[in-house]
Amino acid sequence: MRDLQKILLLDWCQQENIALSFKKEPIDKKKQNKVIPHLEEIEVLTSLSNIIQYIDEKPLSGLKKYSNHSSILEGNSNPDFLIVNDFTNSIEQDSKTNILSSDERELLEKMLNAIDINLNHNSIMNIFFWRTPGNRNPTEDEIEDCMPAVKRLIEILAPKYIITLGDLALTSIMERNCNLMDSRGKKLNCKYSSTPVFALFHPRLLIKQPSLKRLAWEDLKFIKENINKNKNGNYS
């Protein structure tokens, strides 16, 4: 509609005593009041304990109220392998130190032991540090709130390899949409770290769908082959 037409329409409405209402975009109060973690604050943190304290004390997410505590990291502070989980559910929240449930951890330990990786000698961390209502997946915005801390943790841990569990952990670490089925059996590179990334099915899924264990074994063998190539100085 041209300006002259708008003026004539407004004039006509005034003559006819027609009240006009102009719709405003609704204000998202949650976003308006959202506290964004400052990258500068996190970059100056120099130890794992500093970062964990920062995560515990800062209001990084409104979902902290659904958890009794933050579930961030467990294991060795100088790992060769960093296992990246998605988030902690209500069952796993019963224990402050267990990122995975007992059956998930048991299966993961067996999987890694099969390629000579001892989970107890390495580290496992979440990309989202709290449980969610109804154990739903955290949203993209919720994960984004945690990513500066996740990246700093990875930088300080300085693992030789990263292994992601499931689609959500993979997508978050890679910072782009990734299909696990397309990503498995490949050495991946994320934007902010030179550490090789390998994708695995989440033990949670393998427990529900045991038929996928055959594919998981192929992925484990691929990881083992790449580790051996690196040890022999022929890594590519």
C-alpha cells in the first residue's frame, strides 16, 4: 500500500470513528531477562576447579532449579580421551559424580575396554550440566549457554581424542547439524579445537536397540585403527 493510500485510509477511519489497533511484537521476557555467560570471564579461568565453581555459581540456565547439583565432569584431569555425553537425566541425578546411569556406564566401559581404553583413566563430561523437565532434550539456546564453559573445559583438559555419545553431543561439539549415521566411521574436526572427534552411538540407545551394537563395534574398530596410526606416526 502506497503512502497516499495509507493517509486516505487513516482519514476515512477517523471520520467513521473506527479505532485502529497496531499489533506489537510480543516481548519474550525470558529472553529479555536471560543472563548470557561472558566469554571474557570464562577465558581467564585457568583450572578445572575454577570453571566448575563458575558453572555452579553463575545463573547460566533457568533449568538449574530442576537439579540438586550441576553434573559437569568426572574422571582424570589429564585424559588421553574425553568422552562427551549429552546431559544428565533424573535417574542419573541421584548421584553427584555419575554422569551416566549405572547400566549405561557399564556398557560404555565394556565398549571402550574392547579397544583398550580404560574409562576410569580418562574423562567424561556433559555438554549441558543439568537435568531438564521430563528429561527432554535441552534446547539449542540452553546448550549455547553452556558452550563457552564446555570449550574452556576442553582447552584445559587438552585430550588427544574426543568421543561423542549420540546425536546431541555430536552436534553440540561440532557446532553444526550432524547426522550420526553420516558421521560415524570418520575422523571429524570441530571449529575451535584441533583434537580429532569420533562419534559413537549413545549407550542409552544401544540398550534400547541392541541390534545397533554391530554398527557400534565397527565404529570402535575405526577409532582403534586411527589411534594405532597416530602411535605409529602415520595419522591422517
